[in-house]
Amino acid sequence: MKNGLKRANMPNFPYHLLFSIHGQGVRILVLRHHRRHPRYGMSRK
């Protein structure tokens, strides 16, 4: 995805996580529903 973000789908649920990896840590930016507007949460840093 853009800006170094990665996406993780959640099996059996209509949600996915947008996250980024920083060193040895992970920053979760947004948990969003699959039917939400596709740009939702993309402006977060």
C-alpha cells in the first residue's frame, strides 16, 4: 500500500488493519470495515 502501510485482513470478520513497521515495533493506524470508504484512515501518520 501507499506510504509504507501494510494491510492485514481479519479472517471471519469484515475488518482489516492498516499498520506500519518501525524498527522492531508495529504501529497500528486504523481498524476499518471492508465497506468503508477506501481512503478512510490513509491520512494518519
